[in-house]
Amino acid sequence: MTESQSPHLNQPRITVLPVEPGDPPFRLVEIDGEITGVAFGMTDVVVLATAAGIRIDDLDDPASVRWVGGGKLTWKLH
């Protein structure tokens, strides 16, 4: 398989998983396929990325962050 055919080549390094029940609700954050922490808001995602040496310029850029189960404004269970 060549690099252009790799399914992971265009995947962002950061994935924010769906909202989990809790008090307050939270989302798990994966960086490079590993759970790296818990986020209670957008700022937490940026802090976790920075700690991993990743700069996020735009949380809406799908090349930077993959949001699963809702976008950057989704922090409550529906």
C-alpha cells in the first residue's frame, strides 16, 4: 500500500470522543490513537494537544481535530 492509499494518512492526530455521562459530562480525547485525557470543554482539548506538542489553530479544521458525536460546542448528553 502506498502512502496515498493509507487510510490513516489524512486522519487528524486528535480525536474527541462522544459525551460521556458524569457530573459534569465529559469527553475523552485521543491523540495518536491513545486516550490522553478528559475534556470538559474546548479549552481542555487545546491544553491536552499542547501538552502533546500539537498546536491547534482552528478547532473546526477537520485536518486538526476529529469530533465524534457532536462538534466543539457539544458538551452535554442529549
